[in-house]
Amino acid sequence: MTLASDNDSRSPHVAVIGAGPAGLIAAQTLAEAGCRVTIFERMASPARKFLLAGRGGLNLTHSEPRERFLARYGAAVDWLTPMLDAFPPSRLRALAEELGEPTFVGSSGRIFPESFKASPLLRAWLARLDGLGVRLATRHLWTGWDGDGRLTFETPEGDVAIRADTTILALGGASWPRLGSDGGWVPVLAAAGVGLAPLEPANAGLRIDWSPLVAERFAGTPLKRIALTLGDRQVRGEAVVTEGGLEGGAVYALGGAPREAIAREGQADLRLDLRPDLSEEQIATRLAAARKGETTANRLRKAAGLVPVAVALMREAGPLPAEPAALARLVKAVPLRVNAVAPIGRAISSAGGVMRGAVDGGLMLRARPGCFVAGEMLDWEAPTGGYLLQVCFATGHAAARGALGFLGFAEPPAWLGGW
């Protein structure tokens, strides 16, 4: 193993491992405070998952009021709140504008850059980091520490070891492994005694055993303005029928509840409301007023406004009842039996990771002083809609502030913009 040459020793050298949003904002915060920063990235180029997320329009964050926004983080809300307050959506919007990418609020409340793309923002951000003296070392796969506490990497030129004054790990979770986040850090941290929750798929599709008719005819068909219920949790939104189940915003908004139900009971029993804007009584009245002699499918189309895919999903529960009240009950509560969640490699994000008790208030590993963790490596989850990226930025910023405190730097000024 060869030892890579360290940078000069005029100021602390910080190694940031992972070049996604959490790592990049950590590097910026550290460099602006006067640290020498090197970002180590296993892929040939940085922020590949960030770029993929922006392919259909980069949803940076959300404009919801603070309390509603924070509630999206479920059990992790009290842990994440101080970090989100220190780096709220307004700060992320300000950062984008500083980089020449002003943002706007869409009709759904989601916030996007005006260009609607990730690539211009990333190019400007990398240029800023370069101007701050941040070094980017690609094709460096982190493998842990050697006996002298140096960071070890596999590179195309051979194994190298790097000495840093402190380290920030921002290696992502285990979704989209082809983009670099494959959870390969799990055995390294487990061997170091770090408490870890198993990595599991989050914001993933649900597997349902459709009949051949639905699987073959309606795969790829959207379900608009629906509601899904699991237990006492109901969400409204849209979904897409896939060959093997359901995907989409309404599915993801259920959070980890389907995954937990499947682990506990072997299945998750959902109820699909095809017309959440109408009561059961209103639908029954409309169906009763339909002309005699019409097929049930036509009655549902004309009186309840249901499209063919909706009627097909109702038929999955068995023959359609003829009586208006019973038919209306089915419209409002189509039973869906979920057998599994899509595998983590096809999920948008992942749950699990470094547990809350394994880090201190500055996100430093208790088992490895001087090493901090940020982003999706931490044990939290949230639905899509801007909530994922916002926490990656907030925890990257928090880990950098923790590292600066560890290094003895004065506390950086707090963000004063508010939510």
C-alpha cells in the first residue's frame, strides 16, 4: 500500500467521502471556514444520483409551513429538527440562487430551480468549490482505516492511504447502487462498533399479484386523484399501475408503514379510494339514478367518473355488485393485498443506517471520534417531494459544523433567514 501525499499543513485537512449533496455542502461549509478539503468519490464523476433525480425536474425542497414539513420525518422528527432549523428550505433556495439558479414554487408546493435541471446547478456548485480550493479525487473507493488510523482507498492506480485531521462520511444509502450508493460501508462501520439499523427500501413500489388482465393491459396506466389507506393512515395523490403492483407519490407517502406491516404480518392490506372527493352516499345516489339496462362498467364510468383501469381494479376483488350501495362501498375501498416492497436496488431511497445513538449532537461517531456522518447514511426516511434532498443538505451542513467544533474553530454564524 502506498501513502498518498498529504496536502500542506497550514490548516486542518478534512476528508469528505462521498460527492453527493450531503458531501458537497459539507465540503463548502468547511472550506468557507478555512479548512483544506478533499472530496473522495468512488465513481468517475460526482453527484450521479443527484443528476438522475433532476432528470425529470429537480425537486429541491418544499414550501410547506414548518410544522407540516417537519412532520414528514415521522419518528426522526425531533432528531432532525435542529438541523433543519439551522439549514431550512429558505437556505437551500438561497444557495441555489447564489449559484445562479433561482427557484420557484410549483402548483404542488414543491420547489424547483427555474432551469428545472440539476446539471447547471451542479456545474456552478463544483466551480464554487474549486474556487474555494476544494480538491475532488474520483475513483477512490473507501475501504476503512489502517492500523495507523489513516483512511484507506482502492484506486485504479492501487491502494492508497490518506491522513486527515477529521473525516465526514456521506456515502449515501443503498438505493440505485449503479450510481454509487450500494451500502458497501455497512460492514466497515459494523466492524468499527457503530450501531446500525438494517438498510431497507424506502419510497419503493409495492408488489401486488394482479390478474393477467391488469398486469398486461394496464401496466403503466396512471391512477389520478386517489387515496390510499393503511390502518389509520390515509394519503391522497397519484399512483401508477405496474406489471407487478403500484408505484408513485401516493404509495411513497405511506412511508415505511407497508414495509413494517409486511414484516409483522406477512402482508399489508391497503384500501384504495377511487373517488376521495365524493362520499359513499353521493356515489350510491349517482349510481342509483343511472339508466336501467346499462352495464355496470358504463354505470361506473358515467355516474362515478371512473376510467377503465379503476373498474379493472375493482374487479380484482371479485364480481362487481349490482346494488348501488354495495358498489359505492367498493369504489371507496378497493382492497389491495401487498405481498412485498420492491427491492432496495430499485427504491428511490433507503431507510436504516447509522442509528441516532451511534452519533453525538454534531453527528460524530461515538465509536470513532473525529469521524462524522451525513445524509442518507443516517437512520431516517421521508417521502419524495423535496424532503429527501433537504435533509441531505441539512445533515451535511450539521456534520461540517460538528467537524469545525471538533477542530476548535469558532462557531460559524447561524443562518438568519428563517423558514
